[in-house]
Amino acid sequence: MGRLMKTELDRFEREKVEDFKSAVETFLESAVEAQKELIELWETFLMQLDAEEDEHAFYKPPVEPAARASSETGISGETATESQAAAVATAEEEDE
């Protein structure tokens, strides 16, 4: 019985090592694939940044809030929303 137990333990050890090697290999292969996909994403993003100078760029940087606020303010000092509201009110008065 002792010899059979030793044989089974040796077999178990060999199989355990083989299974572990296989699991590590599978993990590393999937990690390499994930890194390749990540590289592709970064390369695409870099191309979009390089194309920023082109008018057909994929990536447009966000507009600064201060720049947006100043562009919405008209000469009279009222905002674009106020101007639109006044235009709607004027149009409604003309319809009456």
C-alpha cells in the first residue's frame, strides 16, 4: 500500500506542475493579447491627436468655460439665450 501511495503522490505532483505551467502559459498569452489591444487603442488615440490640426479630426478638445461664456455674450451684453427668448417673444407679438 505504501508503494502505491508514493506512486500516486508522484503522479499527482507531476500533473500539478503541468497544470500550473499550462495555467501560467494561458494567463500570459491572454495578458499579451490584452496589451496588444491596449497598444492599438493608444496608437488610435495618438493618431486622433495628430489629426487635431486637420478640420476633420476625430478628437476635439473641450471648450474652455470662459471662452464659451464670452462667445455667448452679444454686443449689448445679453447672452445668446436671452437674445433667443427676446426673438421668440417678438415673433409671438407679431403673430397676435
